[in-house]
Amino acid sequence: MAQLLIRLLKITASAFLFLLWLALFLSIIQHIQSRRYTFMPPQPFTGNYLYNPYTGADTVWRKCNFHAHTHAWGGLTDGRSNEAPDLINKYRQMGYDVACISDYHSINPQQDTASGYFIPVYEHGYNLFKAHRLVLGANKVSFFDISLWHNLHDRQYLLERLQPDAKVLAVAHPKFGGGHHLEDFTRLTGYQLMEVLNHYRLSDKYWDMALSAGKPVWIIGNDDNHNIAKPDETGVKWTMIAANQLQTDTLLNHLKRGFAYGVSGKNGQNDIYLKQFRTDSLTLYIETDVPALEIKLIGQNGQQKMLAQNTPTITYTFAPDDTYIRAEISSPACKLYLNPVVRYNGIQQPENKFTAQHYPAATWLMRAALLLLLTAGTAGAILAYKRLWRTKVVVFS
């Protein structure tokens, strides 16, 4: 009996040893495909002109949610409580114009097409620390990720890899799970949107970090719903898009241009709307349809620049050291997060284009080091396995 128990313990230890080796093997196979980059240093917005993201925006505002999960992958992923028709009906009842399903690494074909649009979207990422992305207007699904540890270069590589098959790319819930660091956003490029509003976390500091580094990144707000029966994750974060036509290309292009703002509230209910947002030379004017409890203006490094209370309007003239200004507008029922006005040269529309440069020497050095690690890890695992089964245990009766 004792010998049988010892044998079972050795089998268990062998299985554990194999799983450790397998985790190392899979992780290195993923990491070895990544790249190393040189990054442009942070450059705050400059210029004698203001880029107003709402200039030329349509007059009809659409309520949208682009991040929600349903039963997928046999119920293995979180979202198993939601069936697609029920989720879509729930959002329709709350007055949403757009209700997307963003299952993990899967484009759900059951999205509502009654309004004449279909937005293929999925959530990318199955890594340990939840560094995820929303791929909107996806041509196909990418199943590649780096499962365990991440660094800045790996996160940049994943954005680069997803770009060709996405019309719009958003960094999802950057504050959630530890998958992104604040400092990442002084360097990362090649994405258009940041999911500042998500029922798990508010990521406004991450947004200000990107904006302060001169990255023209626009807001998106989503529930990230996993269970429509839970009121604290249903109809609590959404995006308002200026779009006269409910068409896929229109919605995505207007997100990409900044014709949108995020809202935090309950049951998808707005009690305040943006009425005017205009610039004149270096002066910004904002007006809401009803008086706001407060309008807060935020600028470089997330600093508050102005606060107005119990008013529907606010006017602000850029100081020489102002690089961008964004507004947060509070009402009794909700809070609006407007896209920023940024300095620019008056010619080229600001875009967060991919600017990281591939560094081949560092890439190959990283790959060589990983291969050496895999070789050493494999040799160590084989040696440990042999020692385990050669060891004889004396059992005293």
C-alpha cells in the first residue's frame, strides 16, 4: 500500500513538473514572436491652433455600447449568463441605438441587424493580467496573445499585430487587472480609442497620461457587461456618437474622428446632453441643454484648470502652457466625459499613428535569450524527472 502511495505521489509530481515545463514552453513560443522597439519620447501637443474634435459633427446623437459578453466557447468564458437575444433586447429597452456583442476572440453573428448595421467586434486578450483590446470593425479574429508576463514592447507588438484587421482599435479597461501601467501610455501608439469608462474601473488618469504625452486618443465608454441581471454593470457606462445615419462605417469613422463622448450613469438614462462645443481662435465654449451641477475642465497632467457650477455654459481661453483641455460635466443622474480639444499645427488632423520603430538587434537578442532559457528549462525538467524516478524510498513497517 505504501509503495502504491509513493508511486502515485511520483506520478503527481511528474505531472506538475510537466505542466511547469509546458507553461514555460508555451510562454516562450509566444514571447519569441514579439518585437523590441525604440519609442518616440513624449511630446505634448503644440501649435497655434486648436483641434476641435466636434467640428463638423452630425446633429443626431446615438447611444451605444460596444462591450458586452454572451454565452460563448461552451460557457467557458464569463458571459455564460447572457444569451444574445436577451442582451440585445435589454439594451433596446434602455433606449440604446447600438448594442454590440464583444465575446472573447469571437465575432458573434447574432447581433441585431434590424437597423441596417452590423459592427463586427470582439475582445482580444486571454493573458493573466487582463491587458485587453477591443477590435472594432474586425475583418477576422486573432487568437495570438502573450499569456503570462507582459512588458511595454509586448503590448506595443500586440497593437501592431491587430492593426491590419481592425477599422478601429481600443485599449480596453487599462486600469483593470494590472495589465497596463500608467507610464505605458506615454509611449504606446497605433490605437485610436481608450475605454476610459468601464463598470470595472474608471481609467481617466490613464487617458490624461496619454493626452499629456501628445497622443490624440478619443474616449469610448462601455458596460463590459457579463450579466444583464446585474444593475451595476448594465446601462452604467455608454458612448454617445454624433451620427445622422446608423451605418457601420459612419459609426466607426465618427468614433475614430472623436465625434463622441462617454457617459457614466444608471439604466442608460441621460438627463443632460451636449448642445454646443465650439472653438474660436484659442477660446473654447461648451453648452449643455440644461444647467449642469458642475463643469470641470482638465488639462496637462490631469490638472483641473477651471470649475463652473450650476450653469449650462463654460468659456475658457487657452493659456500658453495649456496643451489640451477636456471637460467633465456632472448632472444629478449622470456624468459626461467629453473628448479633448488639443493644440495642433492647423493643417494635419491629429492621429495616434503607429510610430514605434522596430529594433531588430534587440529583438534577436531577446529571442536568443529566450531560446537559452527554454533549453535550460527543458534540461532542468528532464534532470528533475530522472532524479524523481531514480530515488528510492525505504518504507519501514
